[in-house]
Amino acid sequence: MTEWEGKEFHDETFSGDDLTGFTMRDCRFFNCNFRGVNLSEAATEKCLFAGCDFSNATMNGSMHDGSAFTNCIFKGASLFVSRFVRCKMTGSDLTETNVGGAHFEGGDWSYANLRMLDLKAQKWRGVQLKEADLYGANLEKTDLRDADLTHAILDRARLKGADLRGAQTEGVNWTAVDMAGVRIDIGQALEFARAFGAKVE
């Protein structure tokens, strides 16, 4: 197992490299190319990846604790059974990624592109998802309690059985969401009613 600590890279290309099982602590990567890299079972701790490209990378079973992936591209990457704990993912593009069995605990996913992802039955409790794009995502039975969904895009998302209790949902376009079977609290019910023109007295 190889370990990197305190390293910093700018515009570096790792494309095609095998970084299986690498451990990275307090490392910083700026505009680096990780396209197609094998990062299976790799671990990052308090690392920063800014503007990096992870397209088609394999990150199965990887573990990320307190790391930041800001404005990164993960298109087509595999995050199968990976774990992201208290990570900052703001502005990152995860379209077409495989997130089956992945675990997301806390962290900030504001402005992230999660369009059409299959997030069924996953736990996103307490995660910040401000203005995140969840258009057409499968959120059936997903735990979104206490998440911050302020101005998030949920148009055409599948939410049957999802739990939104305690979530901040200001600015959500309820008229574009199928609410059948969704668990909500009283405050959200009032928002929903007003969205459809009801007068709540």
C-alpha cells in the first residue's frame, strides 16, 4: 500500500494509473487529470481536489473522510460501495456515475449535478443539497430527513416512499414533483398546499 501525505499537485496527469489502495492525507490537487484511474479501495483524508477530472475512474470501495472535491467531474465513474463522510462536493458533476451501495454521511453537495442518478433507498440525512440538480433522480425510499434542499431541482424525480421530514425545502418547485407516498412534516405540507394555490388559514 502506498501512502501520500502533504503532497501538492498542479495540472498533473494520472490518467490510466493504478492507484488501488492508495492512502492520501492532507494532499492538494489542482486541475489534475484522473480520467480512467483505478482508485479502488483508496482512502483520502482531509484532501482537496479542485477542478479535477475523474471521468470513467474506478473508485469502488474507496473511503473519503473530510475531503473536498470542488467543481470536479465524475462523469461515468464507478463509486460502487464507496463512502463519503463529511465531504465537500460543491459544484461537482456526477452524471452517469454508478453510486450503487454508496454511503453519504453529512457534507456539502450544494450545486452538484446529480441528474438521473439512482439513489434509491440511500441515506442522505442532514446533507446540504442547496440548489443541487436532482432532475429525474430515483429517490424512492431515500432518507432525506434534515437535508437542506433549498432551491434544489427535483423536477421529475421519483420520490415514492422517500422521507423528507425536517428537510429545508424552500424554493422547491412542488408542482413538478410527484409527492405520492412521500413522508413530509406539517410545515412542508403547508408549502405544498400553497404551491398548488390553496389558501391555508
